[in-house]
Amino acid sequence: MIYVAILGFGVVGSGVYEVMKENSSHIAVKSMEDLGIKYILDIMDIDYPEISDKIIRDFEVIENDPEVRIVVEAIGGVGVAYEYTKRLLSAGKHVVTSNKELVATHGYELMRIASSKKVNYMFEASVGGGIPIIRPMIQCLSANEIEDIYGIMNGTTNYVLTKMFEDGLSFEKALSDAQMLGFAESDPADDVEGYDAARKICILSSLAFGRHVSPEQVHCEGILNISPDDVRCAEQAEMSIKLLGRYVRVSDDKICVFVAPHLVQKNKPIATVSDVFNGIVVHGNAVGEVMFYGQGAGKMPTASAVVADVIDAARHIDKTKNVDLWGDGGDFVEDYRVLNESYFVRAENLSDAVTDIFGDVQMINSENIDGCAFITGKMSGFDFEKKIAELRKETDVFSTIRVLP
Amino acid sequence: MIYVAILGFGVVGSGVYEVMKENSSHIAVKSMEDLGIKYILDIMDIDYPEISDKIIRDFEVIENDPEVRIVVEAIGGVGVAYEYTKRLLSAGKHVVTSNKELVATHGYELMRIASSKKVNYMFEASVGGGIPIIRPMIQCLSANEIEDIYGIMNGTTNYVLTKMFEDGLSFEKALSDAQMLGFAESDPADDVEGYDAARKICILSSLAFGRHVSPEQVHCEGILNISPDDVRCAEQAEMSIKLLGRYVRVSDDKICVFVAPHLVQKNKPIATVSDVFNGIVVHGNAVGEVMFYGQGAGKMPTASAVVADVIDAARHIDKTKNVDLWGDGGDFVEDYRVLNESYFVRAENLSDAVTDIFGDVQMINSENIDGCAFITGKMSGFDFEKKIAELRKETDVFSTIRVLP
């Protein structure tokens, strides 16, 4: 029997408990050993009679119990979770988590501790919830240089954008619907401003580039300014609007990493990823494009990935595995504006100035919208900003959105 | 340095050579050791000067060279490839392959030999080409009971069906186009009759169920009978037609495994998988639906997956890993007709008999087609066959196609 402890009995922690209970015989076969949950640590009162004998409030009980070999950190954030994870790894216990903020911020340091203590720090669930993405990148795509990654990594904003497209809702109405359905937090800033997606693209970028990319290195735009008029223009151009996390390898030693809304051609597979689903496209120099699709969040999908890590940790109980996934951080993230891409522009009144400033553009038929709209040719983000400043001298510019190449 | 040999220098073998050459420094990092290709075995004359010093014709040189630790089997089929694989594993060498026919037919036996000799038999590339699917199923979805799998597993037939839909081509014309473009073999039977897809769903079913499923246990229908009229009807019903390999767990000890064309609702992600791309949906009891998408064949994508296995074998050069993926075969595959599903029917003349025989059906507006068409309610395949036999007494039945639930 290998004993497991769960820190935090919220959505993820209780999901882990339920998946381990429901699929226990199957899991024992896969782990090649029985797994038993010995402790559940939570500071809240928990009304869940069948676990009452496991609930504890004192972290040190877990830290000091040599029987506990694997700990699921389902606390979240970078406060207590960071401290406990360091202490558990230092105590020689394997730690499994879905905590993207912690991995994106301190993943390198935590893997170093794990490596020095010959234990594992595993976080398959930190990106894409239950969607297999971390291991496929480490193992199945290991023969490839990863050229770029783009993906819908936040289900809340994808739900909001889907409802704006499908039902013509405003951003505010779509968001309040999402909140009512439990798909968005009461404070939705982390999602709608793109910070949640930023943490996930950090983790994938660190994996792809082999060095730690921190959230503060990631330029981040959210979807607050997307209007129904932008949606109608996108529809006219047979495009969709998606909030994408992106990684682009610009040279052997420079990368771009950013989060921003993008117009995406409807015939691309990523455009069909709707509602709370996530889809992540990875482009390798040998494999071409592969996409991973599924529920990027939610209790059971996330628990599925956490428990898979627990099983893997159990199978490697006396070994380390993938604890040196990336090296230290550094000054290798380029300004996202170096990329040459096209932009969607919607403005009050499009005079001849547009062609004078932007050259040939693709006009969008926009009968029922406020203003006029077009898509530029490819140019750097620096050039685009200069040209938009010129256009603003002639007319009001309502919105500008990047177009996915 | 770990030495590798390649058996067969055709499309896959030469791709493996090129990926290993192009990404060699990167691969050395991932493998934690340099990998060198020592021999390339081929019976053909090969005009490729830079490898002339590696080319050999005598298999025993590889078999008897203790320096060769990993062998890529890129011969294909179940003749020589089967014999060589057994001998190599017995000689204590790791074997990596994309040979789906061999894995589907003899995978259990070959894994037993690998296990007894403490080496690895790896075949990530055997399903979905470069798309990560085998490892994600083994590892990332290990906490789940796999309820069902469905997927587009053959790029040739998907290309043909895509062209029938997009360009209104007949099956014959679409197939000859595919042959001209090199997407279909001159003898396309393996693809269009579904045998290639059958081998792949065998491998995924063996993984999901944990026991060996053989090709002869798989009911197999191809796309030879799909007509432009069927395509037009599907369009009318906002559906697409896809050749799917399917696995359905009907109880703890019974499964259905089959290959057949299906009508698929256009809003399902699998419906957007077009051209030569593959898409495989796996449904786990915790994770829900996840989809893996990418190029399911082709030189470089397949080589990408083979080389990833070579890297993994190198990292586990003195260990075994996943060599007991499934147990022996047996009598657990149910007749595919036990499933309760809907069917599309196109017939000469739809009299009142349709309602008398099938009850409520969904009629399809079919102005420009030969005959009339409808979709039945759900019923077992046995019931459906009886009812169709009754309908045939009243009118000519042109086609019947299963509808994906």
C-alpha cells in the first residue's frame, strides 16, 4: 500500500478523492500497488462523513509521516501552497498538483528541490485540465524542435466569446451568464484579463524552450474590449475571435510569449473549439501541427489528470522522472511586437487615409456595425502601432485585434 | 553513445534517419546520451551517398552486434518484420516500430518476449502517425475507465470523403485524385475497405480494455459504397460522413470494436477533421471527451513518433517500460450489432411503409438526389437489419449508414 495525502478539499481535492474511490480497482492495476488516502488537510469544516477520519488541520502530521509518499497539493496560489510544496519535496515526498500559478512562478526551483531529493514534482493537470499535454510534449514530441504553440487555454473566456458569437450577446451579458452557470468566478479578472492563460502558456513555453518563462515576462491582453461589432465583423470575414496563449520560437535563443485575442479563420480546427473546451496546437518541425482538445477545467477532468500523475508517481516511487524539464530563467523573451502579422482594425470613418497609411488592406463588409473595418497586410507590431497612431489623427479607432497567421 | 539500426529505408526508415540527423543536438539532450545510427538494412539498392557506409543486407550483422541496443523496424507487414522483431527482442535489443499490422496481430506475444528479455517494444507511431495517442492513453488517462473511442484513423479515406463533400466528386474520381497526389496507394484496398483503420482501432482497444483484440475480431466496412447522393443528404442534415474506427465498452467484460462509415453532426469537433488529417476522440469516465488531432501519416510526422520512442528507449536503456500493456486475447468482443444507434437510409421510393416499419423517423429534404432519405430512431443493428429487409420488399434501398450518437 502506498499512502497519499490531499492538501485542500475544494473542487480539485474532492474530485481527486472521488476519482480515486470510484476507479480504485482499475487504479491499483495501473499503479501496480494499492493506493490509500491517509490524510486530507483542510482548514474549513467539511461536511463529508465518509472522510471524517482522514481530515486533519495540522500540516506537520503529513510532513512528518514517513508512510505518506505522495501528496496532492490542491490548495492553489503561491502562498501556503508554495511553502508546503517546498517542505514536502524537501521531506522526500512526491508532490502532484494542478496549481498552474505555482508551477509557472516557481516550477524551476521546485523541480530542482525534487531532483536533489530524488522525488517527483508532477503537474499534468496544470495546463488544459484533463487534456494530456505536458507528457505528450515531453515524450511524444521529443524528437521535434517546437516551432510554435497556440491555444485556447481558458474555458471561461472561451465560453464568453462563444456566447457572443452564437447568441449575439454583449461581453457583460455573456460573462454574467457564465457566472450564473458557475463557469466564471465572481471576480473574473484572472480569466478575462488573460492572466490564467498566461500562466499556462508560461508552462508550455518553459517545456518547449527548456528554460523557465515567468508570468511577468508574458505580455497579456484580455477580452474586455471585444464588442458585438467586432464579432459581427469577424463573422463577415469567416473568422472567429479566440483568446490565445502563444509561444513562437523566433531564433535559437529568442522566443515570443504572449496572450491576446485573435481573429482565427473558421476552417482552422482551433476555431471549432467552443464553450468551456480548450484546444492547444503544437507545431513541431517533424510532426507538423498536432492539436489536443478537451475539457480544460472542471472537477472531474482536472482530477483525472491529477490522479494519472499520482499513479505515475506510484509507479516511480523510488525513482525520479522528468524533474529537469527546464533550466533557469533569463533574458530570452523578445517583445511580442517583433512578429510580422496581420491586424483587424475597426474605425469610425475610413477615408483614403487607410490605403495611404496601410497600403493594400482587405476591407470587411460591415453593413450593420458601428464604423468600418479592414484587415491589414503583415507587419511588425511596432510598425502597426505607428500606423494606428497616424490613423487616429484622421478618425476614431474602436478596436484592433491580431489575426492568427 | 547508444547505437541504433534501421530496418528498411523506405518512407518511414528514411524519415527516421532525417529527423535524427536534423535534430541531433536536441535529441542528444533529450536522450541524455548521443545516439548514432550504425546500420541501415535494406534489400534494395539505395542511392543516398551519405549513408553508403551504413547500408547492409545481412540481418544477422545487426542481430549479433552487441553495440546495437535499439532497432527501428520500418519494414512493415507481418512476414519478415515479425520474424526479425522476435529475433531482435530475443537478442535483448529494444525495438521501435510504426508497424500497426504487426502490433495489432502479434503485439501481445511481442510484448511478452520484450518483458522476458527486459527490453522495450514501442509503437507510438502505429496509431495516428505523429499524433501522441498511445502514451497519453497509457499514462495521462490512466485514472479513467475508457468508455469509448471513436476516430478518423485513416488519412486516405478521409481525404477521399473530404473531396466528395467539398468538391462534389464521385468516390472513384476522389480516389484517383488521391492516388495522383500520393495520398493513396495504387492498390487502395487496405485503406478504402477499412482494414488499415481496423488495425489501429485494434491497438487502441487492446490498450483500453487491457486484452489483445485481433483484426479478425473487428467487423469492417469501408467507404466503397458512399455515393454523391449520400453526401448531399448528409449536407442537408448538417452532417458529414466519416470512416470511423470505434471501441465501445458495453459491460465490464464485453466490448464492441468495429470500423464503418458514419454520419457525424457537423458541430462535433471530429467533423472538422478534414483532408489527410486524423482525429481520435477518447472518452474516459473522469476526463470526459478528449480529442487528439494531427497528421496521421506521412514521412516526417511518422518519423517524429518513431524517434520519440527511440529517445524514450535510450532513456530506459537498461529498464523496461510499458511492456505489459495488455493481456492475452479471448472471447470478449461482442457483435457490433448489439449497440442501439440510429441509421441513415436512402431508398427509391418512400411509401407509408417507412413509418409502419420504422415508426417515427427524421425525413431529409432531398430534392436533388436519387430517391428519398431519412434517419431512424435508435435500435439495435439486428432490429435494423430486420426492418431493412422488410423495407426492401416495398422499395429499392440504395444505402444505409450508421449515425454516430
